[in-house]
Amino acid sequence: MTEDHLCATVSVRGVLTDPHGQLLVVQRSSDRQWELPGGRLAPDEPPIHGLKRELIEETGISVAVETILCADSWINDRTQDRFAVYYTCSCETPESDVILSEEHIDCQWISPSAAETVLCEKHMAAVRASLDTDIDLDDSTDQSGDTDVAMSSVTAQSPRSDE
């Protein structure tokens, strides 16, 4: 047993698709990198509430949060621990109504295959998980068994990042 535990900033991200299967990606104003929308949780904030809040703040879109896809941990370029949880989401407001916050300079609705060219690997792992037709949605809230395997495989692949 280790006494050295992860003390990370926690963020939540949404794999948000429109009725045509297009995926929302946003471009950060800080470094112009593309990412899935979402952000950091406030202290004691429930993850689903935090994700809904972040998506409204960043995009103006109200969403239904559906399924946990995967989780990831890494150390950013400033040697800060990070932990992210990715969820599938669907729009509750028209996808044409995107209103970006100051954190982002652009957004696009793109195909998952086009996302391969703009998103980092950890975000693409969540997109791929959302496309996996073998996911049994009835078991998606169970955090044991196969779900843990999928989560740990994403964690093992993550490079360092400034996020």
C-alpha cells in the first residue's frame, strides 16, 4: 500500500453529439488546441452537475448527461496532477445555438473520424468509447469489472499535457 496518493484537480468532459452524429469540439483560446468541452469541478460539486454547468458556461448548450465512458489521469506541463472523467451527452437545446465563452475561440461540429486529426489521444479515447456499440448501457453505471479495465487502459496511454 502506498502513502503517496494522487491529489488531482478533477475535470469532467462531454462527448456531445448532435442528431446527425456530429461531435462538438472547441478550440482553447490559451494555446489554440482543440478539445472536448468541459472543465474543472468546484469543491464538493457533483460531477454531473459540474459537467452540465461547464457545458452551459463554455457553449451555452444544455445537455443530458448519459453514460460514463472512461477516466484518465496525468501530470500536466506544470507538474500538476490531473484527473478527468468523460461522459456521453446529448443536446437539450439546438446545436446551432453554440455561444462560446472567453475560454474558447472557435467550435466545430465534426465527424468522429475528422476528430482524429484535431483531438489529442486522451480525448479520442473517449470519442472511440462513445462509438463502441458493445457498450451495454444498462450496465454503464456499474463501476466494477469491465468498466474499470477500460478506464485503466485509457489512463495508461496518456501523455503529459498542459490542460
